[in-house]
Amino acid sequence: MSRRRTGAVLLATAALAVAGCQADAEDDPAPAPEADGTATTDDGESDPGAFPEGSTMARLAEEGSITIGTKFDQPLFGLVGPDGVPEGFDVEIGTLIAGELGIAAEDIEWVETPSQNRETAIENGDVDLVVATYTINDDRKQRVGFAGPYYEAGQSILTLASNEDIQGPDDLAGARVCTVSGSTPEQNLLENYPEVEVVPFGTYSECLEPLRNGQVDAVSTDNVILAGFAAENDDLEVRGEPFTQEPYGIGVAKDDVEFRMWINDVLEDLFADGRWTQAWESTAGTVLPTPEPPAVDRYED
Amino acid sequence: MDLIVDNASTYLDGFAVTARLTAYSAVAALAVGLVMAALRIAPLRSLRVVAAAYVEVLRNTPLTLVFFFMVLVAPQFGILPPLGFWTAVACLALYTSAFVAEAVRSGINGVGVGQAEAARSIGLTFGQVLREVVLPQAVRSTVPPLINVLIALTKNTSVAAGFAVVELVGTGRRLSTANAGDPWVLVGVAVCYLVITIPMGLLATSLERRVAFAR
């Protein structure tokens, strides 16, 4: 009898542990995106006539609606809540860009673009643009165009909120750091931080229990992933600036250079007038430090 | 191909960890498995039940789950096994001991019941019956299946790669990332496993021939 009960408790705990790995939306502390104030602008740019004839901007402004691809499962960047509307920094950026076209937040159609579908969605014209924790790299530039970057993500450190000893990668010497076996962050730690004792697990969520139990001192991978954990767990904190560079860009059709350059202009406006900082602080900024806006890259094809 | 040669020392490190995992777990699994097999034919019903439960639970649980319980669930009950090598040995030994117990039990069952009855009738105790009469005969037919169990154990050590042990597979994953996913990396890993398992298979075959006896 008592043995059977212990078994049930074990099973239930295992189920909870598994569920905990992907606990999501419900307790996301990020506030809802502010739809008003960004929906329209009064600087005249929202007037379709202001855009060059035949441009993507003119077409979208004319239609008064836009389709934007984003992640639906990335806390703080693009996460769909119970109401079906995604929230996060990527969503805010997408909303601000749409606002510059004179498109209200409620006229934006959000489409889920997981990592493996982003290029295809752009090439097929399923979406007008993609804001989805989308790292700019040369391979992807063969297929799509990138405006931005609008944010530089990178490898960072997650540790217990109570641990004051670790404030950045230089404090990791001699520490036990959990990461995923065979991942790029693991490679980076092995190559550039040889003093670190790397503890590889199968997934990042499996690192959390050992971290809480003091079996490892920190977890290290992309700050965006770590921020998701920090947002869901009050006892965990992301520490220090990212120590690798993953520039996040806005994906558009490869040959639509005009649209890409226009988005770059919009981003520079957002950086300059503080709307970018405001968007950050109301979303990912709740758990990540507020960075300086990056410089946009107006690369030639 | 060059890649395997260039990284020979890295492979060797991973190989050494896999070999040690296999060796320690094998010794522990053989010891525990033998005890469990003896308990399964013990004259006391309660001992038989305990041994049967142990064997059936571990034999029918995926090894990854055994690791999962030990590494990620046990700490929630206040049991904090050290991360890494020795916990992996414990998981592998527990899991494998169930298969050892079954191999030994089938060997024991293969010894004619008359042997045990005759031994009892001349006044030997249960322990003596096992030690002097049944086990010496059972071991002969048990050795080949036991080696199969150990070959499986060798390959199963790869599960530890997901639980803080950098053995051959963990080493392979690192090399693969460092070399842009070059498929030769995994060929090298496979060869390292074969270096352990093929000689074991050959040993099994030759032992089988040597210990074969006419019934």
C-alpha cells in the first residue's frame, strides 16, 4: 500500500517536472502590448500617397492591413497568451512598423513562423515581414532580405537570484556551468572559457533542477532562452551583457530592397525617439538589462 | 577521415570514459544481478516477490527514465546524487543488473530439477545446493547471454551523454559542432564502440565453444 503510494507520488512528480520544462503563458509577467499610441502616427508617413508608387509600403498602406510572422512560443519576444494574441518585444516592433504604415494594431494578422519555416513563409509571400528572434546570417541572406538588426542577442548566464558571485562570464572560472551537449554555446565555453567546468545535459530545461540544487553554478546559452526561464522562475536571474553576437533582423522578401531600406529608416527613428527602449522595457526588459540600440546594417546584395 | 586521425586524442578521452563506465557498471551489475537471480529462486516467497519486482520494474523501464529519476527526480526528495560519472555508473548498473538476473535465472532453470533434488536429499543447504551443484552448471550456459548483456551495456552507456557525462557520444557531439556537422565524426564514434563490442562478441563465441558440454 505505502509502496504503491510512493510510486504514484514519484510518477506525479515526474509528470510535473516534465510539464515544468515547458510551463508558459500563464504566469508570464510581461505586460500586454500597448496597442494605442503606436497604431497611428501624425507625421504624414501613414498617408499612402507619401510612399513611392508601386512600393510594398504603398500597397500595405493602401490595403490597411499587414501579415506579420512571429514566434508564438518564445516568452518575452513572441508568446501567444490565452486570448490568442501574441505578446513580446518582437510583437511590439512589428506593431510599431505597421503603425508607420498607418496600420492599426488590430489590423495586423499575426502568423506563427517557427524557426524552420521562416524563409519559406517569406518566399511564398505568406507573410509581409517576419519579426521572430531571427538571427541575421549569410546563409539566410541567400534566401531573404534582412532589415535591422533591431536587437543583438547573444550567449549569457543564468544563475540563482541569491548568487551574487557570478555577474558575468569572467566570474565563471572554476564554476560548473550547465549547457546542452553538442550545442554552439557549449563549444564557445570550451574554446573561450577553458577554466569553466562544462556540465552537458540533453535540454536546457534539465539544467534548472541541478542549478536549484547547487549541483551547477550557472546555465549558459542564448540570453533570449535564459530570459524565458527567468521570467517563469522568480528564483533565477540573467546576469551580465551577452558575450557573443546574434543580431536579430526583420525578414522581408530578398529582392524587396526598397521595403528593407524603409524598415531600416523606421528602426532608426524608433531607436532615436525612445519608442524602441519603451518597447524593450515593457517586454523583455522586465528580466533582461536594457541594451544600447544596435546600428542597422544597410548591406548591399 | 583525416578528421578522425586529427582528433585521435579527443576520441581517446571519450573512449576512456566509455570504457570505464562499462567496466564499473558491468562489475556492479554482475554482482547485483547474481544476488537477484538467487533471490528469485529462494525458498522464501517474500524474497522471490521482492526480486521479481526489482527485475521487472528495471527491465521494463527505459534506461533514459532511470537516469531521469536518479538525476532530476531524486533531488526533489532530498536525495542528491553527485552529477556525472558515478551516478551514471549507478543507473547503468541498476538497469543492467535486471538483465543479468534474468540471464542467470534462465541458466539456473536450464539445470535439471533432479540435480537440485538430489543435492537436497543428501542434506545440502540451499546455499550449498546453489554453490556446489546448480551454479557451476548454470554458469556455463549463462556466459554467452551474459556477454550479450554486457555488449548492450556498452552501447547503453551512450545515454549518459545527456546527463553530464562526456563519454564517446558527448565527445562526438562536441567534435561534430566544432567541425560543422561533418558526418565522419560519428563514423569515428561508431568505430570506437566496435573496438569494445566486437572483441566481446568474439569472446562470447569462443567461450560458448569451450564451455559447451553434452547433457
